[in-house]
Amino acid sequence: MWRRWECLTIRGRRWVSSLNSGNGTRWWDHVDSAPKDPILGVTEAFLADPNPEKINLGVHSVVHYVELTSMIELAEALVMELESLSSSVNLRLVEESAKLAYGEDSDAIKEQKYAGVLALSGTGACHLFAKFQRHFYPKLCIFLSTPTWSKEKFQYYDPDSKGPQFAALIDDIKNVPDCSFFVHHLCAHNPTGVDPSEEQWREISHQLKKKNHFPFFVMAYQGFASGGLDEDAKAICIFLDDGHLVGCAQSYAKKMGLHGHRVGCLSKLQQSKSQLQQIDRAVYSSPPVHGVLLVSTSLTDSKLK
Ligand SMILES: Cc1ncc(COP(=O)(O)O)c(C=O)c1O
């Protein structure tokens, strides 16, 4: 036993020194540090702050809402009574998420014209969609708003007026190649908090349609902008009325204060569920169960709805 350890140590040393002396393959030498994420930086500052009364206003902001916390506690109690998870629970969450996105009375829901899968929260849903898009449209680009909570591309925010850079945004829609993918924040745009007006959404929808662009919505804060779930989903109604086949990445991290549970949903109009499933199977197979149960119980139990 002792010998084995010694041997490993020596091998380890040899390996390290060969890398340093330039004889090994320098796989990662060209990889620089990524710039710091401003949102995660809030949590880093929170952790470093010794004040005992500190509150993290970063990613876990919603956890402190009393009503939400008690709803989740009630859901916890109900979930404990469920013996095991069957695929019907996953299906229920996809169905309830689609209703939130497309509207309970929409044709998409009534005629089951969508495909959806559970995802690892909002970022997981975006990731799955990006893989799906890359698989079927490898040459087409995805455009994101500038600034956004991750990468950036189309013009969106005007720091002078603190409103949308609307004319520039429309120009970008007109000037990029036809059939591009446009990622919009449904409401409470992160990090600016600035959303287009209803009239501006109508124009955006119209211009996207003219260029055959595909609109994709990320929905991390539905209900936060106006206080109403349906009101905040108004942009999707406009796009559906214009005949777009939209896609949606939904996150329950902030909406339900369940950041650590990674509950989300990817859905899009038109069936192709098997393809979505094939992609999510390769990425994570199936998401953790507990958060899925909490969300689906909260969305469907008559006492909690
Ligand atoms: C618009 C938007 N979508 C998605 C996300 C990521 O959410 P999740 O934590 O669910 O992956 C964020 C996170 O900050 C966001 O602001």
C-alpha cells in the first residue's frame, strides 16, 4: 500500500515537471481567465461581508418573500406524501409551464401544438435549445440582446435614456441574415430591467416575421414586472397572434425561490419532442426530482395555486 502511494507521488511529480519543462502537451496554456460575472459577484461580495444582518440581493433574491416561502413549505409537506416519481409528474410540469407561457386558452395548449421537456432551470433550457438549434440549423446565428446576463449581440438598451434602444434594435432585426434566431427576455430584462412597451413588442414581432427570424423567449421573471403572470406573458400572445412558432426557456429559480433546485422547462411550438428528449438525455438524462415535485405541486394543487 505504502509503495503504491509513493509510486503515484513520483509519477505525479514527473508529470508536472515534464509539463513545466515544455516536453508535455500544453493543452490549456492559451486559456485566459474569463471576466468576472457581475451577478455572481454580488454573491461573492455577500459571502465576504462580515455584517450579520446582510441579505443577498443576487441570485436568491426571492427566497425572502414570506408568502412564497410558506407556499413552498406547504408544497414540501404535500410532496413528502408522494411515494415515488413517475414520468407523469415530469409531464405535468411541462404542461403547467406551457400553460404559463402560451396561455391556458391558446390554440397551442388546446390543440397540443407544442413540444416540451424539463430542463436544468433557465440556463439549462437555453443550453438545450442552443444544442437543438445547432443540430438542425448549424449555419444560422443566435442573437442575444446587449447587454444581457450572459453573452451579447443585438442592440437593446440605451444608457442615456435608460430605455430600449428601439430604432437600433429594429435595424439589427432588419440587417442580420434572414432566418436568424433572436433571444428575448420576456419581461424584467436582466440586467437592465427595461422592457419594450406593448406597441414596441408588436413592431418587433412584425419585423421578425418579415425576416423569417425565430423568436425565443427566456422567462426567468414572469410575474415580477407587472405582478401578473398573464400580463407579463403578453409579448408571447402578440407573437402567437402574428403566427410565429416561438420557443421558451422557463426558470423557476427566481419565480419560486428555488434557485438550488434547478427546475426549468424548454418548450417550442410544433412537435419535435423526441428530438428534444434525445438531446436532454445526452446532457443530463433527467433532472433532480424534488424541485420538479415542488413546482408541479405548487402549480396544480388547488390550495396553493
Ligand atoms: C433572463 C434570465 N434567464 C435565465 C437566467 C438563468 O436562470 P437559471 O438560474 O434558472 O438558470 C437568468 C439568470 O440570471 C436570467 O436573468
